[in-house]
Amino acid sequence: MSEADAAAIASTFAAEIRARVQDPCAARDWISLVYRLPAGLRQVLLEELDRGNLLVDIGESAWPGPQSIVGMMRDRFHGEGRTWPPGVAWHQVNDIRQWREDVAEILDGQEFLLMT
């Protein structure tokens, strides 16, 4: 997939998320999962989509805790020196057996992640 194609899809995803703000759980789909993310992490996701970074997958997971929402992004966040919303933390992992980096937020003791 070309960068232009990914950016166009990312833009569509961002528009769909923003359009659902009035009734985010109207359907049990990927957008309802986005609205289960804490506000800071949802803001990061929208910023990434606005930059053309594509959301590849999102789902409920038993890891890192029961009922966590974990999203996978196509491209890196390039977190060094970036300002993150309050409560959001960036971690550089760079383990070829795991993942490159993640952005996490904990809400009510529950950890939520976006990963690359």
C-alpha cells in the first residue's frame, strides 16, 4: 500500500471516529472500541490518523490486563521529544520478537495501548 493510500484511509478513519462522537457505541464495531480508550490515548490515535499513520488493528485483549483495548498502528510514533497528553506515556521497545514502541494510558487501574 502506498503512503498516499494509507494516508487517505487514515483520514477516513479519523472522520468516522469524529462523526460518531454523539453516540460512540451506536454499533459494536471498531469505533466503539476507540471510544473505550482513555481520552488521552484516543487523542493520540486521532493525531496519528491525521498524520497519515494507519490503524491496522484494534481489539479487546486479556493482555496487558483483562478487557484492555490494544491498537496496532502501521508506522512509528517517533516519540522522543514529542509532547504527549497528560497520563499518556511513550515506551521505546525495539524488540524484534515483540514490537517497536507503544503509547500507553492507565485508567482505573486498566492499561490501554497503541503499538507499532
